[in-house]
Amino acid sequence: MDKTARHPPVMEWVCLLFLGAAFATIQLLIGGTRLVFSVPSYAILGLLGVAALPLLRVAKPFPSRFCLAITGAFVAWILIRACLSPVPYIAQSDIYSALAALIVYFFVACILTDARQRMILLTLLLMLGTCHVFVGALQFRDGNNFMPISWLQRYDYGTRASGFYVCPNHLAGLLEVIGIIGLSMDCWSRWPVWGKMC
């Protein structure tokens, strides 16, 4: 068997590092709810897209053409709607967000096909969720609108926890998704029992 088929090339790990850095950056900067805070993450994803181009030539299982076409059509629809918006500044964040999501989707679908690398990415998301919960616990306990990064302030929600985000509803949505991912990893992964207990 070819060694490149068993061991992903180093560039895949570099791209995975870029993806993890982009996810961590956007999570720590209030979830990218303002364009100025999401641009650093989008820049990292742009580097990921450029760095991943040579990896398209590596033999991989090809994803469903139907799913790729539907995703491309959906993103094209979002981009067309954003370009035709009467307020270009507001639509600008939609354009960047849609292009960043497309880069992540194509990278995970076409290049990041190794199960171990995907588990590393999901574990990173679980760790980021744990950091959100820790910050949210401090916010709930003290009720003082604590934010770890002092220049990122949230509105006065009292004791409602928002983690690194500025809105408690955003944290609730994130924790719902992260909880389902963590539960599915615990129930259906091939990790040893001690790994599932952690």
C-alpha cells in the first residue's frame, strides 16, 4: 500500500492547524458577530484555502458530486443575494461568511478525509466549548458581565452566561451543537473506554 494513503502528508496537518486556529480565533473574538472581529478568522481560512490547493491532487475518496453541487448552488444564491443587497456594508459580512463556510466545507469534504484528523478537529471544538462553559460559570456566579478579553464587552445580561460571546442565546446554540457532537463521539466513536470517560 502507498505510504501517502496511510499517512496524511505534512501539509494536511498544517491545513488542519490553520482550520483549528481559525475556529479558535472566531470563538474567542465574540463569535465573529461583528465583521471586524471575524476578519482575522477569515484571513486564516483564506490561507487555508491557498495552502490546501496542492492537496487536491492527492488521491482521496471523492465526496458526493450531488452534495458538492447543492452546496455550491446554495452559496452562489447567498452571494447573489448579498451582492444585490440595497445596503452593501451589511451584505459584506454575509459574503465573507459564506465564502469562509465554503472553504471549510470543501476542505473537510475533499481533503480532510482521515477520521483521526476529523476527531482532532471535533475535540478542539469540544475544548473550546469547555472554555465557554468555564467563562460562563464565572459570569453566572458573579453576575458582573465578566469577559476574559477586557476590550470585548458584552451587554448587561446580569447572571445569564454568554461565555466568550456577547449574547447568551449564541452560547446556548453553540452548547446545543457541541453537546450533540460530544455525545455522538462518546457513544459511537472507536475510542477506548478511558478516552470516552474523559
